[in-house]
Amino acid sequence: MNFDESQKIGQGSYGSVYLGHLKGTEVAIKQMMNTKSKEFLAELNILCKVHHTNLKMAHLVSICTTPV
């Protein structure tokens, strides 16, 4: 994933969200700033439960805790 500012679609308190492509499908990729906190685990838990009428599906595909 190229975390280029031109692909940035959002910013939250724990990281930025970028537009990406996975197997021909547009996806939102969140680059978290702090992965060793209770807040990270809480947000990860929320992201795993996201359901929204504007989304066809929301799945947590993977996480990587090493810097890119």
C-alpha cells in the first residue's frame, strides 16, 4: 500500500484512512499511529463490528503492527 496524501480520505484521532484496492475492490485502509494501547484494541473491536447501509460489506482483512 502506498500511503500517499493524494489517496487520503479521512483522519481520526488514532490514524489516517486511505483509499486502496484489494483484488479489484475499492477498500478503506486505516493506518493506525499507536498499536500498543487500550485505545487501539477498542477501535479494532469497533472496526470488526461495523455495519452501515452505505457499505456492501465491512471486513477486517488483516492488521500489521510493524511500521511501513
